[in-house]
Amino acid sequence: MGRFVAISSAIPQGSHFRSLLPDQRFLNSCGLATFCCVLAAYSVAGILYGQLPFFVLSGFIDLDGIAALLASLGSGAWAAGAASHLWQRHWSGAQTDNCVAFRRACYRVCWITWALAVVVIVLGFWEVFHLRRPWGVSPSSEWPLAPLPWVWHYGLRFASNGYVVRLLVLGAGAITLFLLLARLRVLPRVIFALMAAVLALAGSYFIGDASYWYAAARDMGPVSDPDLRAALAANPGLYNAHTFVRLWSGLLALSVSALLLAGAIFLPAQVVANIDWGR
């Protein structure tokens, strides 16, 4: 047995995490926990919907069939491996050797499954052997889209044309000021706050986009889109997967924004001042 602690004895002496200040450790672990939650949710959504939108340099591509299953398993393994860092850091009964062994096993599974997914896609195996057939456990499930079923009408205001224009203007101004201050290396806490503001604006945009996708395809409230309604009816797994990615992109941006704002407020002055934003 054990309990949660600020830092466990399983963290080796002289490690980077142990050298951080308490506020830095807390924010670092919160950031890692956010990353784990997003990866785990992405994995679960892929298994439920049988589809995974995956970002590449040219934009999003849709993984389906065996490729989506492999990518989902790989993402889940990555999330579990990353979460073992949190267990090792903050559980009093954690054992260093066990955590390291578990983490290595998870990362092996992650790399193997993702490598197999790439092979399936690049070599065209999913076409030759009919591996693109839908297999989602529950393509019509809406619970992974929570809290959209209850708050979509609030999110729609972020999808209006007027709001998007204001968002672009405010975002451009915040980015310009951020680059200027980073170049001059002055007002480091303001730099943190500006980054938080940019991510909050981006997060609200994605929340609005997800709300519109959710409501317009279901004829809810004042919005309705025949094309989106037809897309949902034709392939609910793919449509819900795209809505999920929009929603969780917004949640991720808002979460990181909150962490940056917390850093601007609570991190010691010497820590904030030593960050070189101009590199």
C-alpha cells in the first residue's frame, strides 16, 4: 500500500525532477497528467469509433480498420508508460525498478504497434487484405464527446463569424507582443500570460467548432447542416471521431493555457526570468 506524496523515494537522487522547486514539480506533473489523459482518451475513442483522425504535416488523415486499431493500442500504451512517471514520482510505495520495467514494456508496445500501422498504410496492406472494414465497438457512442451533449449551446457562441474574427485579431496581437517581449527578454511573467491567452483563444475556437459539428449534424437548436447530417448518418464512427478531436484539441489548449497562467503567477521570479524565450 501507499499514498500520494509530493515526491516519492522512487525518484533517484540527482535526477532532474528532484532538482526542481516544488512549484515546478507540481506544474510539471500536471502537464504530464494532461498529456496522459489526452492520449488515453484518444486511444479509447479510436477503439470505440473504429476511426482515428491523425495529424501529419499536410493535415489530418483518417485511419480506419486495422490501422486505427493499431494506432489506438499504441496511444494507450504510450499513455500508460507516461503515467508510470507520475506513479513513480508521487506514490509512496512505488518501486523504481518496477516502474522502469513497466515503462519500457509500454514504450515497446507503442513503437511496435505504430510501426505496424505505418507498414499497413504505406504498403497498402489494408487495401489488399480488406483491412479497412469498420470494426468500431460503438461508432454512435456520444459519451466520449462529453460534455458537448450538455453544453453545446454555450459553445456555439464561439463558432460565430464575429467571434472568430475577434479571435484572429486578438490572437495576432498577442502573438506579436509575445514575440517582441521574447526578443527583448523583458516582462517574463507577461510572456507566460500572453502564451496562456493565445492558447485560451485557440481552445475556445476548437470548442466552438466541436459544438457546431455536434449540434448541426443532429438538428439541435438554431443550427442545422444537411451535409453534416448526411455525413453522420453515412459514417457515425468517422464523424464522431472528428468531433472528438475538435473537442479534445480545445480541452488540451485550455488546460495548457491554465498551466501557463499558473506558472506566470506562482513560479519564482528567478525561474521565470531564466527562461530564454528568444531561442
